[in-house]
Amino acid sequence: MSTFLPAVFGENLMDMFNDFDRDFFRGFGRPEQMLYGKNAQRMMKTDVKETDEGYELDVDLPGFKKEEIQLNLENGYLTISAEKSLENKDEKNGKILRQERYAGTMSRSFYVGGNVTEEDIRAKYENGVLSLCIPKKEAKVPEKKQILIEG
């Protein structure tokens, strides 16, 4: 005889308590798992598409506000950072029994070349997806200058 439980519980009612096993606190000291805990490696998934003009990146950042995302360009590396803090909820009407949302930061870097500037990159954030357009820029060939020899 099988028991049917709501899909939120999975196959077993006790599945909801699986996070409380002996590995529950493992990984909280590692920076890459501070945001979203053990699910951190699945976050910030990125699709990269090459076009004739450049590259298009779509980065999944669900649940973030535009203000929580930063883009920095330094030494040819574009770094995407996102920081999330938990809101303090008023617990007048009860206490929190389980909290699956985490606070912390995550970032990811891409090498875009030393000739790309901040003005070249176009960014748009919509429906939890950060879309970036980065042009292809050839490395500048230094001008060939002749040195005069005296004498």
C-alpha cells in the first residue's frame, strides 16, 4: 500500500528534514557556499553566445534586485557580484521553524580583454536574468616608429 503525500514533501514526509542531517553545518565556512548554502554551485548559471560583433551573456540571478548586483571591470576581467541580506521579519504571529533562504555574496569573473572599457559593455536586468553585450575588440597594434641613428 502506498501513501500519497503532497508534492512539496517529496516521496517521504521526512524529506523536509533532510537538511538537518550530519552535513547540515558543513560548508558554511566556505565562501563559495555562503549564499544559498549547499546549492551555491548551481547559482549564477551563465549562457555565453558568440556573435559577429561580440559576446552575449545571460546570467541567472533570480530573487535579486538590480541594486544588489554590481559589475566591475578591472585588468580585462569583468566581475559580476551579487549580495543578498535577509530581511528581519516581525515574529509577532509565530516563530520561524525553518529558513531556506540565505544571506551572503557570490561572484563570477570572465576575461573580456584589456581593450574593452566600461562604456563598451551594455547591461540589462529583467525577470531575474542579467543580460550583457560585450563587443569584440582587437588588441591595438602599437605604432611602428623609426628611431633615427645619429652620426
